[in-house]
Amino acid sequence: MYDNSEDSSPDQRSNSLAMQKPQRKNPIADAADLANRIRLLKFEHSRALKRIEETKDRIAEVINSRTRNAQDKQIREQWKQQQLKQEEELREKNRQLRQLKEDKMYQMQYELFNVKQRVGNRMRNAKEFIKRTIQQKSLDTRRENKKKRESILLGSKQANMRTKFLEEHKTQKAKSFYEHRIDYEDNHRFDLEKHIQDLETQERILLERVQRAQEIQREALEEFEQS
């Protein structure tokens, strides 16, 4: 809006102000009051600016807090997903270990069954061998008795000594063969049982390690969620 006072002379403006405003009784006091009011206004303005900055800071802090909370939530979710994945992997490993254990036990049982079957067959064969040996011995004995009778009839002492030597030699040979078979089967059975015990010990150690790893992961997850 155009101001006509700009076209007036300084004297005219002074006269106009003198006509509009009353004469101040105490200009010094008025100036002091005005200065105080200005100082108060500046203080209030400064305090208002400070409050504005504090409000901005609080808003920024809230935004940052929300951002951190969102990031923490995302990190926790990622951590949980990772833990779930690791737990699933551990469960799969445990399943594989159990399957491996079952396969090994089945294999051991199968081998043990075969060993027992072989031992039984060998025992039966040994018994058959002993039976045949005894039968052969009986036959040989009858033959030798016949020879003895013939030797007695002939009066040959040397023939009797030879017959006795042959009989003892055959008996000792059959006994030694049977004892060797029994010792061999016992040693084989002992070695197989010891091998099975070693496998069970290895399995128990692996299961303990897996359980300990699961406990450490659960403790880490609980500590992270409580932080």
C-alpha cells in the first residue's frame, strides 16, 4: 500500500508525530522500560528457539529410537531365522546320526548273525569231523585189534608197539585240530564284540557334542533376547 508520508518534508513529519503522540513525561524511564521489555522479549525468543531445538532433538531421538527398534527387530528376526535354520540342520544331523547308528547296528547284527552261523557250522563240522574221527578210530581200533590178535598169535612184540604208536598219534592229532578250531572261533567273537563296543563309544561321544552345541546355541539366543 502506498504511503503518502514519504512525500512530506521532515518538518511536516515531525509536526505530524507531535500531533499524534502525547508528550512523554519521563522519557528516560520509558526508555528503560522499553529496554527491559525488549530484553524480556529476546529472552523469551531465545527460550522459544531453545524449546524448538529441544523439540526437534526429541523428535529426532524418537525417530532414531524407532529406527533402532526396527533394526533391532530385524536383527532379532534374522537371528531367529538363523537359529531355526541351525536347529533344523542339527536335527537333520541328529537324524543322520541316528540313521547311521541304526545302519551300523543292523550291519553289526547281520555280521554277528553270520559269525554265529559260521561258528555253528564250524562247530557242527568239527563235531562231524570228531564223529568221523572216532568212527575211523573205532574202525582203526578194530583193525589194530585184529592186527594185535594176529601179532599175539605171531608173537610179534614189535607189531604191538607200532600199533599203539599209530593209535595215540591219530587221537592226539584229532584233539589238537578240535582245540585249534575252538580257539579260533573264540578269538573271532571277542574281536567282533570289542569292535561293536568301540563304535558305541564313538557314537556316545558324538551325541554328547551335538547336545552341548544345542545348549550353547539356546543360551546365546536367550541372552540375545534378554539384552
